[in-house]
Amino acid sequence: MLLVPGTFALGLVVVWPRLREDAVGAVTSVCLATAYVAAGVLSAGRGETRPAALANARLLVAIGLVSLANEMDGWAWEPWGPWMAVSWVTRPVDEMLLMVLLLRYPAARIPDRVSRRIVAVILVAVLAPFWLSGLLWDPFTDGWPRTFWWPTVLAANGVAHNLWNVYAVAGLLAAVTVAVLSVRRYRHSHGLDRRELVPVVVSAGAVAVAYVLLQIVAVVTRSENSSPVLNLTTALVVLTVPVAFAAAELRRRLDRAAVADLVLAIDQPATVAAVRAALRTALRDPTLAVYVWLPDRELYTDGTTPGAVPADSDRHRLEVHDSRGGRLAIVTADPQLRHRADLVDAVVRAAALSLENARLHAELMAQLQELEESRTRIVEAGVAQRRQVERDLHDGAQQRLLALASTIGRAHTAATDAGLVTLLDQARVELRHALKDLRDLARGIHPAVLEQVGLAAAVETVAESMPLPVQVAVDPGRLTPTVEATVYFVDAPDLHRRGTRRRGPPARRASRPRRAGPVHLRRDGVRGPAAGTRRRRRLPAQGPGRRRRRGPRRPATGGERRNRGRRRHRLTAARPAPAH
């Protein structure tokens, strides 16, 4: 911290010869140099070991000290002192260092290759003509008193003045280029970077405008000595640069101080999605992803689907460990957060406990998913078994009965005895009843129309056999065979039960299978026995006499039944798959 007051004291010594002539300008120059050094000390005062933070802090201190060296021309009137030459050598250096700092902050280097090449061209275009003009200039020929030393290599004042004009034009173009590159960089930034760059970009724009005006005046007047008012205004504008860097540094510290609020911002119960949303808000990164390690299954999951973590070398990747040192999670974030690794690490550490809770929740959800998949496989196996039994009955027993009917028909034709003919007629009638019962049994096990035409035709077939008028509304489109069979075997028994109760208005069935979401079956009409019939005794909720109404198919597909008054109830039967 002694560096800041030391810089201020050194500045007063440097500008001492100017205090009586231009006290305001001299003090402003000292304050500007001290502000740069203070901003550098503030940036390096967090105990940071990151190269970017230390490099930018040193560059801020260097800009402050070089700007003091620019003011040493006030000692030019000392006998044969080198101070005028020192001021001339360092005059454009602080401006170039400031340009580099504005275009690379908060990183340790200028981010993109195009900007680095442009900066290299600007450095050559500005520094080369300026220093070369000094080596070719003889100040004593232009009437300067011989009270200082000047490193003239070859006296060619005309060429030197032309080179100085080239330097002034190059400086003008450099100021405009820096403003354009700063705006371009701000537009390509996002999240924490954009918020941190706001004061820096605003100050860079103000400084660019001030330097453009200063260079225009210098080119028009062909002199580096502008009006004191313009010089003071430019110095005050440049003073906003260290203030902007100090504001950005305070913003960084506030971001770290706000990490404690992250724990309170995580929704409970802590799921992977809740932790991910909180981390995205804290780090202002909408692309941040969290993958939690499931030790039982030995894979990562993002809370919805298990799988491997995407291998993207450009993303910032942070591995998180639990209290026992084992794998807990992997967090991938925007590459621009690499230079904010301290903040990312602090935020993730604050969310470590919530990540452990999220892992427990993810394990539970994975087990539930496995259970649902197991139940779905059971349903699919049942549907497949029903289909196989229906085919066996059709291809086996039904064909044998048809062959038997053909044999009885031939026997009936060949019979001459009246008693035998009567017996064969009775056998043919009984055989027709047996075939009908067998077909009804096969349709009940798995109707062929359900597989061949679809759910709508199968439900309408059942509705046509009802003693009461039934209106069926089924959305067009085919579902997977498992879902169609599940919906049918939930809907058909309910229709049959409704047909045994002959009071109330006509029933209305609504089966609305959608591409996403459950299938809803709604029945309207009066529930209960028919008028004039005796109501059956209500059985107790528990006990051997209690008959379950809900079959195994609806729970296996996540079904439920909701009564909505005496005239309506709703069955949620299954989750349909996409049509095929």
C-alpha cells in the first residue's frame, strides 16, 4: 500500500517546476498517475495468483509510472539534463499500454487473433514515426535554448516534422480503432464478462473521443502543445479509466461476496435442475450444465437422461468431489469464465451440499425410471401374450372346430335316419354356439380389429354391442400397440359395467390420445344400479370380501381414477407414444 502514497509524492516532485505556471494541470497529472497505481494495487490486493489478474495489475502500475515520466519535460531547463529526452521517449508509451489493457482486460492477452494483429500494426504505425522524428530533429535549429540534451542522430527537421504529422494521423486512427474494437468486444461478450466490461468500455469510448479531438487539434496547429483547457479536459477524461477498472474490481468482489446467497436461492427439494438453474443465475451463463455422478450405475446424469459427459475441449470444465473425496459432479460452463475460475470455484463449492442432495434425488429418479420401464415391459409382455393366445385360438381350436363343423355337415347330408339327423342338427347348433363363444373369447383376449384398424374402431365395436346408446369420440391416428391395448382394456370393461346399469341419459365416451401426455377417458351419465333394482351391500374397505376395481394395467401405466360428481368420472389410463 506504500506504493500509492509513494507515487503521489514522486509525482509532486516531477511536476514541481510546473506548479507555479499550471498548478491545476500539474496536480491533475499527479492524481491521474496515482489513480492508475491505486487501481493496480486494488487488482493485485486480493492475494490472486492468477496470471491474468497479476499481469493487468502490473500493467496499471506501469501506466501510472510512465505517465509520470511524461511530465519530466518540466525539468528541461536544468543545465544539460536528460529529462526532456526521457519525456520524449515515454510520451506515447503510456497511451499504447492503455490501448493494450483496454483490449485485453480481464484476460492476460488480447482474446482474438485479428485484434492482436491490428494492435501490432498500430504499435508500429505510432511508435516508429514518433521515435524516428525525434532522432532526426534538431531542437536548437528550431530556436530552442541549449539548456537540455537531445539525442539528434541526423539533423533533418523537415523530415522530422513530416514524420510527426504521420504519428499524429496514426494516433487519430488508433483512437478510432480502439473504440471500434472495444464496442465489438463488448457485443461478443456475455454474462459476467459483459457486466464487468461495461465501465471499461464506456471509459474507453470517452478516452477515444478525447484523443481524437486532441489529435485533430495537433494536426491542424502542427504543434503538440494544445490549449490548457483541452489538455485538462483530456486528462480528466483519461482519469475515468482507472476509476472504471476500480469499479470493475469492486464488481468482482461483490460477485464473490454474493456467493453465500446462492444456497438460499436453490429451490427445495434440491434437484439437478434446481442446482443448475441457481448456478446459471449466479454465473450469468445460460449454457452451464451440471452432470451428477451416480455411483451405483457408474455413469453421469443431467437429471433427465443418464449418459457420458459431452467431450468439448472449448468449455470450461470443473470436477466436483464430495466430502469423502469421491466423484460428485462435473460442471461445464462458458469458456469466457476461465478467467473467473475463482468465482466459479467458489460458487460450485457453495452448492456442493445441494449437489449431494441432487445426486440422491437423481438416484431415486433413476430407480423410479427403472421401475416404470420394468412395469412397461410387464405390460408389453402381457399384450404380446394376449396376442399370441388370440392367434393360437384362431389358428388352432377355431380351425379344428370349423373342420368338425364340415365333418358334421357331410354326415348330415349322408344320414338317412330321422333321429340321427335330429342329433346332427343339434350338434351343428351347439357347434355354432361354441364357435361364437370361442370368437368372443378371442376378441376379449385381444381383438383383431384393434391390431388391424386401430383403437377407434375397436372402441366403436364395443359401443355398438351396448344396450344403451353410446357416443364415442376418439382422435384419429395410431399409437403404439402397447398403448392402444392398454387403453382398450381399460375402456372396454368400463363400458360393459355401464351397460349393466340402465338408468340415466346415454353415456358419452371420450378417448383423446395425444402425442404427449396421458390418455383421458371420460364417462358422463348417472352412476349406480338401474331403477327398481336392489342396491348391493357396500363391502368394507379392508377384508376378504373387498373386490378391487382397478386392474393391474392402469397402475402399470401410471393410471388413476377421479370421480367428478355422481354423473361423471374420469380415467387417466396411459401415456401414449408417438404415432406410427
